[in-house]
Amino acid sequence: NLNFDPNDAFVLGAGLRPDDHTTWSVFRVQDNRFQTGQRITHAVWRHAPAEGGHRWTVDASYKHGRPAAGADFVSGKGLSVTYDRGHAFVRAAWDEKVNYSRDDMLRLSVGVRF
């Protein structure tokens, strides 16, 4: 599971900051230890308007791999949209084949950053 231990994966990415308020990044995380072929690629857009105090983030992803060595391959897409205001945030996320399983997941998160 690539989400559990970053020591079991390679990460390669690049980013761009076209202005003071916007960033774009693309990165890939790939299994390097368990022969599952798990890999997930993210494209992330983040924008904090000039008036400050809040920020939008959109993260689109695609994953492919096996839940365990020798198991069938699964593929899925994901999308999350996050709105930050001050220390608070709200996030809605759709994740197909969550943790490389056959299950899909819709999540709504509300929280405080500290």
C-alpha cells in the first residue's frame, strides 16, 4: 500500500509556479519493494487569490497496480477538491479502487490545520 510507508516507494515529480498565487505539480509514486506494480500519478493545481486568507486545491490522480504480488491488476481514478480558509478546510474526494482494492470511496473531510 503506497499510502502507508513512503520508504517502500520511489517518488518523482515536477512543479511550476506561473505567478505568486498559483502552483501546478505532477508527481508519481511507485512501489519499489513488494513487486505489486503499484503506481499512482497526481496532477495538482493550487490557487491562493491575491486577497489572501483562503486557497483552492484540485488533485486528480490515476492508479494502477495489484493489491498484493500475484493478484489481479486494478486501475482507478481519483479527484479531490479542497477549500482552505484560515486554519480550517473542507475537502471532497472520490477515490476509485481505494488502496488498490475493488472498492470505491467518497470522502468528505472538515478540519483544522495546526
